[in-house]
Amino acid sequence: MYEKVCEILLNYVEEPEGGLKPETKFIDDLEMNSLDIMTMVGDLEDEFDITIETSELRELFTLRDLVSFLEKKV
């Protein structure tokens, strides 16, 4: 799951020096904007055949948060 999420994420950002880590923050570390995040979410929904509500995104700040969330959803 972690590897697949990283693969999808790297479609939207350049890999940071030192690579992606569970504590990597989408906005602070990767400088993602809301459009990047929403487009990535669409890809995650397609990949894992789930629906992610906008309200659920408010609690997802790091790669670890996202992977834990997805593991519970699928």
C-alpha cells in the first residue's frame, strides 16, 4: 500500500531530497496545492476503488496519515 501511494504521489511532486518518508507533509514538505491534492485523491479513489470524502481529507497531513486512512478504507 505504502509503495503504491508513493508511486501515485510522485506523479504530482518531485521526489524530495532524501526521498518520501511516512512523516512527509503534503503541503509543508511537498508544497502541494489543493488542486494537486484533489487530483491525487481521484487517482487514489480509482486505484483502490473507494470514495474519499472531502471532509475526510481534513485529517490527512502526512504520508503516514494517508496510508493509515487507506488501509482502513480498503
